[in-house]
Amino acid sequence: MNFKFLLRFSLLFFFAYVSLGANERQSALKYLNALRQKSGLIALQYNSQLSKAANAHARYLVRHQKNGHYERKGKSGYTGSIPSERVVRVGYASKSVMENLSINARTSEHSVETLFTAIYHRFVFLDFDKDEVGIGSAFDKKNTKISSSFVYDLGSSAVNELCKKTFPKKNGFFYMQNLCRNSAHVIPQTLFLQRQNEIREKNSMIVLYPYPNAENVPPVFYTEHPHPLPGSKVSGYPVSVQFNPAFYKKIKLKKFRLFDSNGKEIKEKKILTYHNDKNHRFTKREFALMPLKRLEYGMTYHVVFEATADGKRVKKGWKFTTKNPYGRLYKITKKRTEITVERNKKTILYFEPRNSKDILERVMFSKFLQVHYMDQNTLEVSFPKSHSAKQYYLKVSGREVILER
């Protein structure tokens, strides 16, 4: 029997290549702001200087086939070792920026969605202090390991404006240093905190994510760097709660629970907080429930959260629904599965992970069958129109699927 192979890193190769223009950047900004505003945060304003820095770094990553926030001096396209160096190089006055990036996303929206899946990167997009953003990207039409990169640089317009002014030092005042393009430039601490709080106070007191009644939420989280669940390759979509520092100081978590639509609690979980986050990325006002197993497709989940905030009880309860792939979904759990597929309908094969490291490494399938990754546990299968075999075979990770037409 003739078989074809699909390796896991094919995820890097089958994306379409397009050039990113103003419309695509606008689409990314629109989608990012839609998620922020539905979560209770203000929209980010577009900043051309931040975009220039983001674009330069995106091109650097694709050119040198790298993934990360750092550049090496002397390499072609180098514009700064770290994000703060890159933004001031293009004229941005403040070094107080945050950067998010992703590689090999199909579109800008897919890029944003992927970053929201990763808890540390999500908190960057949902930051209370930032109110402007620059977006950049780069694509490589060649069959390369890194075919696309999307970079997002977030800044504060308030801090940027303060960095454009001069504040003579006076006795009895505290000053903030190393925030501006000129490291010797100082900003009065009281003024800095005042401007920072002006942005924070425009946002909701508490941010929940996925936001209440959210739909089409991805059911899975794979990895990010650094990894919040070391050793895991596949787990469930994180649920997070953030308290706005403009309104809250001391938070004590009491309860954080997740239930499926049948009322069954998801007990295999890890609650991440400032105190147990090994990567030290959480603040004292950020909390995340990390399901240790994938969530189900097309399931509505109910979250129950309770804490004491500055001595007052805070209770939150809300729901969200995971996405359901378009087509007929088949859940594969056995070593051998026989399926009679429906004609004229997409066939989706979801291989339920058997453990936290069970992702599809290598797929072997009948010749003429067309197979694409939807994620690292889910495959979309298409049948050839010109060949009418009664059976097709697919083997992956010790499991075999027989598809009958």
C-alpha cells in the first residue's frame, strides 16, 4: 500500500504567503482591540514609530530564521538587541515598552489568538498601563522553517510624552530614571504615577479571560517560552483573572474552579499565582487556572472565582464556549478506529491526548488522501475527487484510522 507522510513541523510549511500591508495591520489592530474591549480594557491606539520598530524586528526574525525578542549586533537588519533599544532608535521617546511576537501564524488574527492562548503573552496584551501599539510582520515565500513573524510593541503615551519634557531636579523629590531614550533623563515619581494611573483608571477594575460569554475559544494550550507548565506539551486553555492596580492593592485568592456543561468540575488543574509561578512573570494581582488536560470542542464551561480584595469579598462567575470545527468531528481514542465518513462534508479527526506529552509527531496516510493540521492533535482530512477507493488508511502515534466512503 502506498503511504504519504506528514511530519509535525509541517505546521510551519502549509500556510499561505501574503504581503502584509496597511489593511492587514488594521485587521490585526481591530481584532486585538476587540478582545481587549470585550475584556473591559481600552482600545490601543496605533503608533507609527512603534510599528517601524516592530516591522524591523519581524524582518530580522524571518531573515535569520530566529524566534525571540533579541537581536545580535553585527547581523544584517540589526536595529537593537532588545525591544527598548529598537523603539528609541526609530524615535520613540520612552524605553518603557512591552513586546509580543509569534512565528508561523497564518494571518494576523491567528497570531493574536495564539498569543492570547499563552498566559504570559496574554497578560502583555491585557496590560492595564499600555494604551498604544505598533504592529509589524514579515513573510518568506520560500520553504523555510520560519515562514512568517508578527511583532507587537506596546507603549504608554503618557510616559512617552513625559520623556519629551525636561524636569530639573529639586531637593526633596523622588525621580524615575532609565525610562527614556536618554538614560540620564529623569521624571518626577509623583507625576509618573499620576499619568500611569490616568491610563489604568480608564480600564475595568477586574479583567476576566476568556471574557464572559466568549465563543470560539480554543480548547488547547501547547507551549510558550518560558513555559508555565514545564514538561507539558499539551494542556487546556488557561482561564485568567487580573485586578487593576489603580483600584486594588492586596488580593487573597479563595476559590478558582472550572466546570463543564454537565456540571462536572475540571479537577486536574494548576492554579498559577505570584507565589508559585516558577518563571516569576505573574504580579500579585494576576491569577490563572491552567487545566492539565485539553478542554473539549464545542463545550460551554462555567468559571467560579472568589477572592478577598483589600478586605472585601469578590465573587465572579461566568461562562465561555470552546470552538467547534466546521465539519464532522470524530474523536479518536482507540488504537484502531473504523469510520464511515459522510460525503460532501469535511472530516475532522481529533486524537484525544493520552497524556500531557501526546501530540502528533508523524502522520502516515494513504496515497491521494489530503491531510492538514488544525492543531497538534487535530487533522482535517479531504478525499480525492478523481480516486474512488472504498477505504483509506491513516496511522499516527500508535493509532490507526480506517476511513470508509
